[in-house]
Amino acid sequence: MPKPRQYGGFAMRIIFLGPPGVGKGTQSQKLVDTLDIPHISTGEMLREAIRAKTELGLKVASQMEGGRLAADEIVVQLVRQRLAQSDCRNGYLLDGFPRTLPQAASLDLALAVDDEAIDAVLNLTVDQEELFRRLMERAKKEDRGDDNEDTIRQRMTVYHDMTSPLIAYYEEQGVLHRIDGIGTVEEVFDRICHVLNKVE
Ligand code: ADP
């Protein structure tokens, strides 16, 4: 099985893009384990803040109700603080961020200050029906507050309206890679490794 080579000395900054339920979480975990880089999931960070009832958590809880997005400036600030930590120096995987064009632009600006840029954007895709099926299945297993039929539909609409324009944005930058998300976890992971092995 092809594995991404070790980027000794090179930072690999990766964004995982894709609709809710596409398998980003599973594939992200495998990838960060293989590349030994931090997994930065804004969904996880926000849920953690809500659980811990921090000031930020209290603020975003109502914003996120019903599958809507947290405010750009809050999420951008959260990510910038995280990326400033020393474990991000050798690269990282962003999962669930950016989710809007303003978030992507802010990220690019923040990186440019240090002469950095995103190396690869992985756009994981599966068809609409399979997506919905996977999400409903996860809802049964995980009891996540935002996994019920109405919020799932809402999150898909939000993805379509707010996040999918990022595909063209990164395509223009020449860093977008499409990955077919249908198949076993291993098959999909092999495709990702194959793509990353070609990234300079
Ligand atoms: P998904 O299963 O859709 O990948 P996530 O765990 O990434 O879900 O995110 C869950 C929720 O957290 C989103 O529906 C949204 O409300 C909020 N969220 C996560 N990332 C962002 C972001 N970059 N901008 C705004 N809201 C976000």
C-alpha cells in the first residue's frame, strides 16, 4: 500500500474538504497518524468549548443550533491560536475549516504573513444518497446533538451554499485534489496517499 513519504524538514499543510458524512473524520484520523501531524477539527474544538461551558462555548452554542455555522471571526480566531502552537510547525491537517470563503481568505492572509501556504486540499466526494445514509447511521450510533434528520438537511444546505464555493477557490490556487469517497476505508485512504505522494 502506498504511504505518503515522510516530509522530513518540510511542513505539510493539508485541508480536508467535503460535505458532512463523507468520511472526513475517519480518513483524517488515519492520515494524521501516518504523517504524525496534528489533527485540527474545528467541529471538535467548538463542541469541546460548548461542553466546558467556556465564554466562547456559550457564544457559539446558539449560533450552531439547528446545523448552522459558528461566526467566521470566532472560528478564525480559534484556528489562528491553534496554528500558532509549536506542534503545528511541521504541518497539520485542517478538518472542517475553512468552511466559508471569508474563512479561507483569512487563513491565506494569516499564512502569508509567515510566507506559508496550504500545500494540498483534499476534496472527498460521495453521492447525496450515500451521504444521507451514512449520516443517519452515525446519528443512531453516536447520539451527537446535530445528527437528526432536520439538522442533517440543514447542514447539507449550509455545505452547498457556504462551503462548496471553496472547491473553485482552491482549484484556482492549483492545490485541489478530488478523492472518490466510495469504497472501503482502506481503499479511500490509498487514494489519498497516492495523491499526497505527488504533492511537492
Ligand atoms: P461535520 O460532521 O459536518 O463534518 P463538524 O464536526 O466539522 O461536522 O462540525 C460540526 C458543527 O460545528 C458545524 O455544523 C458548525 O456548526 C460548527 N463548525 C465546525 N467548523 C466550523 C467552521 N469552520 N465555521 C463555522 N462553524 C463551524
